[in-house]
Amino acid sequence: MMTRNNITERDQLEMLTIDQLVPQDHLVRKLEAAIDFSFIYPLVEHLYSTLGRPSIDPVVLIKMTFIQYVFGIRSMRQTIKEIETNMAYRWFLGFGFYTEVPHFSTFGKNYERRFKETDLFEQIFYRILKEITDKGLLSAEHVFIDSTHVKASANKRKFEKKMVRKEARAYEEKLQAELNQDRVDNGKKPFPPEKFESEEMKEIKESTTDPESGYYVKDERTKQFAYSFHAATDRNGFVLGSIVTPGNTHDSHMLQPLVEKVIEKVKKPLAVAADAAYKTPAICNFLIENEITPALPYTRPKTKEGFMRKHEYIYDEHYDCYICPQGEILTYTTTTKEGYRQYKSNPLKCVNCPLLEQCTQSKNHQKLIQRHIWEGYVEEAEHLRYTKEVKEIYARRKESIERVFADAKEKHGMRWTTLRGLKKLSMQAMLTFSAMNLKKLANWTSQLA
């Protein structure tokens, strides 16, 4: 039988506290129990003056932002509206029934006047990570690295085309020294320093709305201005560090600085797992020389269809040459400024070769093979790929870094941004990953209690 409720209890009068209105298993209670937020006071003390009218409590200010990022609220304006009516949020902030909630612009003004040129949000991120470590929840022996694109607050049709010089990479100086030594060892003259100065230009699209974003092309349907959030996680999904770059920065350029940040701030990992975009000679060299096991996947050969692949030409390390399937030798000729050794065949022997059509399209019938001076490190990473340990480490990528990015986009508003500029996006990254770490810490410690 259908029931119609004709009795309204809207005017019911009760004597109760806000604490009674918040369920015992509510997330805000777990957040409050997980960490003592008073650690914020000494971090910001030097940013406040002893004169003037009293400010908003900085702990309340930071807690408000955590409400926004933990619960995936799209803006501070909407967060304030939620705080006004949500008793759980009021309890978390220490507010009473009638406590006036700060204006939504308060955080923005404090950011511009106090926090903009500081590393406050990074300090908060690592303070939460320390709490996770102290409670024995961090497992940073194996680190998982990847990046995701965050759509910029910029119209993709409003841009200017510009010619810019290609940026230098983290390993550039080391590569220059080693390739010059390689040239000397092979009787060649080393390149002068000015030879390495990047004269190569590239054309980019620069947004007129947010010039610090980068034009990102994934496929024909996905073309937009975006930022790349590069992150490292442990095997449990706790974020260990993050770097934000324009969306057109290649993933492989950021692994070294990100791993160095993890080593400095957390600890040196035993292994680093990443996807195929990171399987480069420079990365393999960096990891193996630092005694870190690379856990990298299989990569498809880039040889044109119908042509013999590079692995069919055997490299003889002792004589430093390649041997083709017909038994002919490709001898060393030079080392390029990009760090590639070049090996060439004898065109007089190749001209009558039965495999010529499958070997090269060169007009002078000469086969050229390039081998990076760090190619041996890539081969070592390829050998390690078959070991049981590396297989198990790489298999955890989908449970760690990929899940972190999925949760960040679906639950914490990281699919796109309303902020502009690298500094503000770095703040968003630090707050998002801090919120995710804090949420996981809160849930885990409440289960252990």
C-alpha cells in the first residue's frame, strides 16, 4: 500500500551538537584522525605580518582546499557553498552552526599575496608523505612513472605559430662528453662545444590565452592545449613526486629529473617501471648506471614493412662492426653529435646481393645502421625484461600509477583545469596528489585502528 507522508518535521526543535550530525565512519573524521594539521602553522608563520587585522586561520584555509580536492569539487566558489550547508565539512573546519564561512575569493587572494612564490604546497605534500612513511605504509622500493594530460583552460583555435629552439635535455652534457670520447677512441676529432649548441628550430602553436600550456595532438580527434602531469608512485599507489610541464613535452625527457626528486625527497628505489615511451638509451643508461633496475616493456621494431629488421644484423662487440645476413661486414665510419655510431656496408658488394631489395633503398646500394653509444644499456634492459622479477614489477603498473591517474581524473577533478600558468598548475598537482595520499592514508589507518 502506498504511503503519503503528510507530516512535516521541518520545524522540529532539537538540542544537539554538530559532532552528533557527523557519522562516525565519515571520511572527514578519518582525515582529522590521520594527521595533525597544526604542522601548517610553522610552514606559513613567516608569511604573515604582526600588524593589521587578524587573518583567516591558515589551517582552516588549507583545510578548505583539501575539502575541494579530496571530494572533487570543481571550484572554491562551489566549495564555499558546500561548506555553508554541509555539517561534516563544518565539523572538519571546526566551525559552529552559525560561524561565518570565508568568502570564496579568500584563498585566491592569499595565494597571490602569500603563497605564490613559495613551495608551501610541496612542503605540505612531503609532510603528508612523511606521515605515511612513519606509519609503515610506504613501499618505495619499486617506483612507477607515467604522465597524463590535463586539458588547459584555453581555446584550441586561439594561437600564434612561433619558431623556437629545441630545448636541452637533462643528460645532454653527459652525452656530449661520452660521444666526444668515443670519437677520440676511434681516431676522430671531438666536436667543439659550439657544435652542440642547439641550432635546430621547431614550429610550435602557442596559445594566446595560456601561453605556458603546450599544443597536444593524440589523434585526429584529440587536439588541444594541455599540461602534462608527470608523477611517480610506489607499489601501493602513494604518489612520491610530481612535475608539471607543457603538454607538448615528451614523457622521456622528465623521467630523470623525476627519479632524482624521488631519490632526494624519499629514497633511492631498487627498480623503476615505465611504459614504452621511456625505453630510450638515455633512460636505460641513467637507471643502470645508478644501480636501478629498469622495468620496461617490449617495443615494436620501427622498420618499414617488407624490410629486414635491425636484429637480423648481428653486432660484433669485439670488432665493433655489424654482420649482415649474407655474412658481409658493415664497418664503423663516424659518431654523430646525437650520439649515434654509424656503420656502413661496401656498396660494391651490396649491388649484386640477392637481399638488396629487402635491405636498403639507398641509391648507392649502401646499408647504413646506427647504434647509439648507450645502446648496450637498452639491450641490458631488454634482457632484464624476461626475468620473473621485472615481469612482476611491470605488471603492477596498472594497479599503481595508472589507477592513480584514473582516480585523479574521475574523483578529484583532474581531467581539465580552470587555472592558467605552470605555477598554478604545479599547485593543483601538489594539492591533488596530497589529497589523494591523505585520503588513502586516512582510509588505511582507520581500518588498522
